[in-house]
Amino acid sequence: MPAMDDGGRGAQAAEGVEPRPHVVVLCTGNAARSVMAGAMLEAAGVDVDVTTAGTHVVERQPMSVRTRAALAAVGLDAAGHRSRQLRDGDIEAADLVIAMAAEHVHFVRRRHPAGAGRTATIAWLARHLPADGAALASRISSMGLAAVDPEAQGDVADPAGGTEDDYVRCALELRQLVAEVAGRLG
């Protein structure tokens, strides 16, 4: 999944076209959960640009064999994926940062405080993101995310170190959450 620092906004703004919302999907190593959720969000056909990243990454690593198998189990592939650390430009360009767990929300608040009001866990967004058709930025702003306790938002457990079945269970959980979020993004 290629990452664009401006979420594609430069070319779209030059053409007078309203830029597509930019969504960053965030986990720890950018090797399992964010990879799966990002691939699912792209496959959902929502009109957003997607970047995946991690909070503590060894750069340019391929996803694990278990992540690849879990994606295959839900009919997806992200073969070209390489891990990448969350960057300042990702936060600046993001209309929404979808975190996999409270620890990732805390990371953004601590290291990228300007993104606090645009960051929440996928579990929280699946339940609370307004789907009223207003512009995504205004819906996100109305949620007051910077004041929502990350510990109350809900986590997707990290399958790292687990079995292939653990990864598949994670993919199945993410498939349900991404479907809900995708329906609310549109």
C-alpha cells in the first residue's frame, strides 16, 4: 500500500477537485493488524486514501507468513506491503487515524498531539462514527476524540507470537469492524 504524504491532495487541489479523505490505519509493528485492516478498507471500495503505519516499526519489512495466510483466509492480499513507521506527515495529512488499540491512541497523543482529535480505535469508530453524510472532517471534529478515554475505546488484540488461527481470528474480527467503519465513512 503506497503512502502519500499529502494523501493525494496536491494533484486534486490543483485540478479543483475536492480531495479524498485520507485515513491512516495504525498498529504497533505495521506487520499484522494495520496491514489487514488497511487491505480490508481498500477492498471495501470506500472513497478514501489509505496509509498503514506502526508506532514501533522495523522499516521496510514484509508482513509475516501468518498475516499473509490470515488475509488469504478472508480473500485478500497485500503482497507489496512493507512496514513503515508513523511519520509527522502521515498525521498532518490524515483526516482520520484508525488505531487498533488504546496504546496507539496514547502514542499519537504523546508523540503527535495535533492528531489527537482525529484518532480513535477501530472498535470505537465502528460504534460511534456518525454516518450522517456530512464531510468526514466535520463528523470527526464533532466527536471530541481528544477527550475520549483511550482505555474505554476497545482494542483489537495483537496476534503477534500467536498461531495462524490467532491471526485468522484477528482478521475475522477486523473484517467485521472494517465493514462497520467503511459503512460509516461513505
